[in-house]
Amino acid sequence: MTPTRIAAAAGALLLASLATPSIADVVSDWSTAAIPAPPELKEVTVDPATTAVLFLDMMKAGCSARPRCVAAIPNIKRLHDMARTHNMVVWYSLVGGGKATPDDVVDPGIRPRPGEWYRQGGADKFQGSTLQPILAQAGIKTVIICGNSFQGAAMGTAIEAAQRNYKIILPVDCSAGENEYNEQYALVHLTETGPVNVRTSVTPTRTTMIKFQ
């Protein structure tokens, strides 16, 4: 074969390879994705003096429309009662058209007290709210986060808390998404696949695995 023909054949081979569709994208490979193993849940002991509990977007309208959120209410109430018993800092984000009040929280047993709540939409509840000033004034180092949704308010606020050098305790039984996949996604990102400073700051647990000094 002459050099000219060799070059032509090589060029044709290159063009053919470039024309071959790639399957190395997430949609093409969707069915091959493997579900990660669940993260290990850990027993935690907290100092009530330096730990705050955040209840994010736990509203009647949003939570009652999600069966997984409704199922989490007893766990949320358990954590709330423990926080009150230990005189901890508690903070709430309220959502709902800019008119939400404490009466709109999903359960009257976890109703916020005056000064504990702020109307704050979006996933990051630090942005433009009273959350950071309240935590700083109280000398808080660790936050326990419960949110609706898990992949929205809980994850967004956990990521920002890590950026602000807080430690995050994440009870998996007091945050909820629309479905199991959304919750898995949020938990895996926060504990396994997210930025190093996030996943090293987050401790996954359950409300029944939290103890107080």
C-alpha cells in the first residue's frame, strides 16, 4: 500500500471513530448506575450549650403533601422535646408566599417561640436571615438539621453550615423528600460524594441515636 493510501485509510478510520456515538454520558449509562451502600449511622453525644436544632420548612402545606414528611413528624417532635428539655437554641425557617406564621408549622407541638423563626425561602437558610447572628451570639458550634425537603432546605443549609465551619448532625429520620431517591441523593452527597469540607463535617444519625451531655 502506498503512503498516500495509508494516510487515506488512517483518515477514514479516524473519521469513523469520531462519528461513533459515545455512551460515556449519564443519560446513556443511566441503567448501569449502581446504588451506593448506605452510610454508617453513628451514635452522637452533643453539648446542649453549643448545639442548635434547626427545623427547616416544616409547614402544614408542604409537609402534609408528602407522606414521608408526615411519617417523620414523631421523630421531629422527639428531637424538639429533647431540645426544649435541655434549653437549646432552636431556629425555624418558615415558607409559604411570604405570609407564613408559626401557626402554619405542621404540628402545634413544635411551634416556634417568638424570636426563633424567620420567613426564608430557598435552600440556603443562612442567606439573608437571622440564623447566623443567632448562632454566633449563642456561641453555637454544631447544628442538628431537620428539613423538608431533604434535598432542598436540609442539604442546602448543611452545605452552607459546613462552609461556615459548623459541625452538622444529620438525623436521617427527621428530614424528608418527595421520594426515597431524593433522600438517598441528598444523604450520599452530604456524606460520601460532596466536597471534602462538607462530608467531613456531616455526621449521619437518627434521632434515637442522639444523646446529650
